[in-house]
Amino acid sequence: MRLRRKYCYNNRVMNLAHRMEQHLPRQLLELIKYISEQAARNEQRVYLVGGIVRDLLLEDPSLRSGPLDSGLRFDIDLTVEGDAVRLAQQVADTGKAKLLAHHRFGTAKLRYENLALDMATARKETYARPGALPAVTPGTLKNDLIRRDFSINAMAISLSSNDYGELVDPYQGKSDLERHLIRVLHPESFSDDATRILRAVRYEQRLGFELETQTARLLKRNTAMLDTISGDRIRHELELVFREEQPELAIRRLAKLGVLQRISPCLKGDGWITERFDRARRLKKPTQLPSLYFCLLIYAFGEGELEQFLGRLNMPAKLSHAMRDTLRLKNTLWLLDTASLKPSEIYHLLHEYAPLATEANAIASASSPAQRHLQLFLTKLRYVKASLNGEELKRLGISPGPEMGEILQRLHRAKLDGEVRTKADEERLALSLSLEL
Ligand code: CTP
């Protein structure tokens, strides 16, 4: 009772059990109920926390499954006052879940087919120095909520049987949701964890909210703290931005706030980005978009600037290669400007570049003949293969060696240019070439 009075908002406790019934999938609700019963047997209290609470209050839990999740996939966070790993083990024993436990951190992940449950022991965090990972000790729910990024993410829903569904909102998150504000919980929030600078803008733009005045001031004052964040973490946050429905909104806002330039002085968020990101979305599946957005983001870079950016973000080799190819291809794009190029010439100019680089250039290029050629390559030419291979040429009496290599190339070119259509056409051409060479 004491706990309940402490957490109530405007002296009125809000119960979200009905909303949970309405918006959460049955399988998840049954699991939650089971977890709640098990926690009661252990004399533990368990809470739904984080984004799901925010999205239930907004009555839009579909926000949980972003554009990358076409199927219904729910990622849910639970906080346990008590031992979360023990509770997770008990739950895993009775179902078809995969369990991944970290005893040291008091956390466990339960993975079901369309569902992932992160269970964490309520904790208290202290930061030894800005940007460092925090020191963690067990704590109360309230300790656990105050260490979070923003008030709208620092609410919980009780899953205990005596107050099932009740909102726990010690830091006025619901009021900030109603006022459309992103607000940090304490002045050191951004310096403790500067990834929150990117997160703040991501939520602000996703939800159409505003940074609360003091939060905006703190964000600007702490922008330099981004230098304390590792490349992997910055990259991860940018990937999260790129999974938003309209990432250009956050990119433009980050540029306006001077945050983007702190990551790399050459980054820009302008009308060009908006237009190109929008075009990218019309051409690609959502899962393929983040890598493509990265290639578009660096399109105006010079080679040296790109190398600095790749180093700063500790970019993985494959994507680095595609981003380098994007600029290499951009610099030779003028070769594709001639309207009368043959398909085999287009193929020759493009086949060595990473497909992502060709896609980025098809979206970014301003010249329409080049764009047309890039599209033709992407949709058709790159898939064209000659029907005959080396084995079949051998059967026609052509011996392996450089000559055969030349014949195979000439067959491929002829196929690309529509000079041969059937296998018989190719056989005739191969035999006549073998006499000629
Ligand atoms: N969190 C935090 N500081 C961070 C990252 C996360 O305080 N730098 C907390 C927030 O309370 C957040 C929760 O951890 O709500 C879970 O983080 P995450 O899964 O990244 O976000 P969601 O809240 O689930 O929101 P969404 O997935 O919709 O972005």
C-alpha cells in the first residue's frame, strides 16, 4: 500500500490491464500472467518497463514492431525486484524458450518464436567517469527507473497479482507524454551516457515531440561528450535511427543541433538527404535500408573524409567496402552519361562494384542517362548469364585455355547485347569464334 501511494500520479492510480488485454498478443499475455504467478511464489515483484509502457499509454504498441519487423515481433523488458535470473530459469523450464542468462549482471533473455523477453534484476547504477559503462548493484524499482534515459521511458506497469496493471510513474513520464516532451531525469544524464543525445532526437522525431527546454540546453551543452562514446555504440545508435520510418527527420534535426557534425564534420542533414532517403524507401525492402542510408549519408564525402568516418564508427568490413565503392563509382559516373551505351558496356563499367554502391548511385545520381543505365544494370544486366559454360564448350571440341576464356566473355557480351538468344545461337557463335581466334 505504501508503495502504491508513493507511485501514484495526481493521486489517481492508473490501471492499464485493459489496454494490455487489448493491445498485446495473447501468447505474451499468457506468458506475463505465468511470470507474475511464479514471481508471487518466489515473493518477488515483477514489472513491465521501458518502451512498451510508453507505447501502451500512447495506445500504439504497434510502435514496438518497427518497419524492420514485418511479422509481429515483440521485444519486452521486465524488471524484477529480486533475482531475475532465477525467475527466468523457472519460466524457461516450463516452456519452449531459449534462455540466455548473465549471472554477473543479473539479467536473462528468454527467446520465443515471435517474442523476446529481457528480464533484469532491478538495479542501481553509478558511473565512474562519463562514457564508461556503469557500476551496477541491486536496487529497487525506483532506483532502476531513475537510471533510465527519459521520463517517458521511466515508467513501469506492475504485474503482481494484488495490483496487476497499475502504472508506476515516479518521474512524471505520463505527464510528459501528454505534453509531448522528451525530458531527461537528471542533469548528468547526457554526460553519463552520450548515446542518449542520439536517442533523444530519435524519440522526439518518431513521436513528433519536442525536447523539453532544459533537456535541449543540456543536450547542446554535452554534445562534445559524444567523443567519449565508442564507434560501435555510435554506429548502433545510427542504425536505430535508420530503422525508423523516416530517419531523415532525425538526421536533419541532429544536423540542426550540431550533433551530426560532432560525429563527422562533413555529415549533412539537408533537403538532399530527405529526397534521397525517400527515394531509397520506394526502391528497397526495409531490412536492406540501413546499409543503403549509410552509403547515401556519405555521398558528398571525399575519400579521406570517408576513411575518418569509417574509422570513427568502426564500420564492419563489408559495409566499409560498399561505402568506398559508392564514392569510387560516383567518381566514374560520367562514363555512364552517354545515352548510346551498349548493355555490355554498361555491364563492363559496373559489374565490379558492390551492388549496394550501384544502388546508392542510382538513387543519388543527378544525371538521367546515368540513372537509367544504373537501373538497367540493377534490374536486368547483372543477372544475365550465357547458357554455355566451359564444360559445354569442351563438348563442342574447344580446349580449355585463354582462348576458351575469351570465347566465354564474348558469348556473355553477345547475350547482354541481344545478339544471341537461344543455346543454339550460342553454339554457332562459339564455333565460329573458335575458328577465328
Ligand atoms: N535505456 C536507457 N538508456 C539507454 C538505453 C536504454 O535508459 N542509453 C532504457 C530506457 O528506459 C529504454 C529501455 O532501456 O526504455 C530499453 O531500451 P531500448 O530497448 O533501446 O528502447 P525501448 O524503450 O524498447 O524503445 P524503442 O525500442 O521503441 O526505441
